Amino acid sequence: MLEDHLAAAPPSPWPDAYPEGYAVVDVETTGLGRDDRIISAAVYQLDARGEVQDHWYTLVNPQRDPGPVWIHGLTTETLEHAPLFPEIAGELSARLADRVLVAHNAAFDWSMIAREYARARDTAPVRQRLCTIALSKELGLPLPNHKLESLAAHYGVVQQRAHHALDDARVLAETFRPSLHLAARSGLRLPLLACQPLTQWSDGPAAAAGSGGRAIGHQRSYRSNSWRPSRKRPACPYPNPGRYEPGEQLIQGMRVAFSGDTSVDRDLLEDRAIEAGLHVATSVSRLTSVLVTNDPGSPTSKVAKARSFGTPVIDEAAFMQLLQHVVPAPVPG
């Protein structure tokens, strides 16, 4: 295990190629969909070696129903007088500029931030991101799953308010620092990815209907069907186009199954898949297009079946990336 080896290794020079600063980010949102909005954001600024320099937190009025209140705790009344995203974009930009964006499942946080900036006809000053899930995998940390709470427990960091952006960002900052030092001591190349900002944006009809003012809550009937405690899933309206081909894109109608813990709340992840036009299956069969799991080596029945059927297996971060560009189902000819 890399971590065991590093525990006894002598200090080594800090890698010259490492970034000069980081912005550890967490956002809470109305959901995971393309038209969902940020409702709170937090940033911890860290120096080159992961030491905290500053932190910042804000609520954001999403101009719509706040979504799963039972997860993030932010109600319509709480957000009613919060600033709109364009009103906090300048402050957020000042805290992101010239830094690597660090987040737990960074593909999600970055996509939400990029969309908000595009709606505001602006671009985020972010050129690279680093996912702490990917870094944990590179380091070989002995984690039972890839939830933030597991990473926190590994480093002895106490999480006080899960799904509160400021506390999640604090926990992530405190766990990122020792991970960064482990990586530096081994000369590990950090898993940095480029961030491509959106240059234009067009909201869907439901989101556009609420864009005229500060008020939120008038779309409650629209959102209520999406955020329900019961998990009865609607039938997928698209035919199954077959297996997912690694390196290609997901296609509407593909059957996706999940195994094990996910860093994003499972209900939200399933809702996002359904909204994208995918068929969420409770089990793995020969018809399953892809299995999503953060622990492909686990001896679960779903993983074993996927292997036996030749079903592609991908992790959550890769799935989140693919969800951003699901190909429309072919039109019957």
C-alpha cells in the first residue's frame, strides 16, 4: 500500500510541478439535472502545501423550488432573500482565480458552477480541477467506499454538518492537506483535469419560467414529482440500444445499475439518470448496459454478474461525466 510505504519514507523536496494554490469547493444544489441550480456554495482557499488561507460561504437564491430539503436543509423561506448567483459571481471568482478547483466528485461541482456562470453570461476563472476521489484512488487509501465521511474518518476529521456546503468544504480541506502531502512525498503526479467553461446557455422551459425575478417556490408543483420520498421509478420511454461501449457516450434507453456506496446521494444520482433518459435497473442481467460502482473489485453479486455477462463496469466519476452528454435515442425510421 502506497500510504504504508510513505509513512516510513524520509521527507522529499516538494514537486516543482505542483500547483501554487487550491480552491476547495462544495456546492449544494436543487438536484443533479442540467437545469438544476446552486443554492449554497463554500470555498476554502489553500496555499501550495494545503494550508488554509481563507474561507467563504454564501446562500444563493435559485429562483425555483429548492429540491430535496430533507438532504440539504435549505427551504424556500431560507433562500427567498438570498442573493442571486450573478450577485455573488464576482466574489466567487476572486476566490477561484489562479487556483486549482478541488472537490469531492469534482466533475459534478465544476459542471454546476460552469452552468451558473454561463447563465450569468460570464465564465469561471478556473482552468484545472482535482477530484479527491481520484486522488484517494491514486494514493491507494484503504477506504471502504468513496463517500466524504469515509475519507474524513480515515484522517480523523470530524464532520459536524453533512450536506452543509461550508462544513463539507472544511472537511474536504482538512482531508485534502494530508493527501496532498502523501502525494508530494511520493512524487505522485496529481490527477489534474482541464476545465472547459461553457460559453453559452439556454435553460429548459421549466427553468426559464422562473427566471424573471427573485421569487422562488412558484414551481413547487413541477418539482414535487421529482423529489419524492418514494422510489417508484417511471418507465423508461426509450428502447434499450444495447451495451455501453467504453470510450463512447451513453445513449437514451440504456440500462444502468448501481452497486455499493456513492459519493452523491443515491436517490439524486438515480433521478439524474432517469432525467437523462436512462433506464435505472435494480439488478444486473444480460440486458444491462453498464454497471456503476466505485469498488469494481468487490465480490458483490452485481459485480460478479456484470463480469460474467461482459457488462462494462465504470466508476461514479466517469458516470457523472457521461451523464452530461447522453445521446438522444434514435428516431424510429
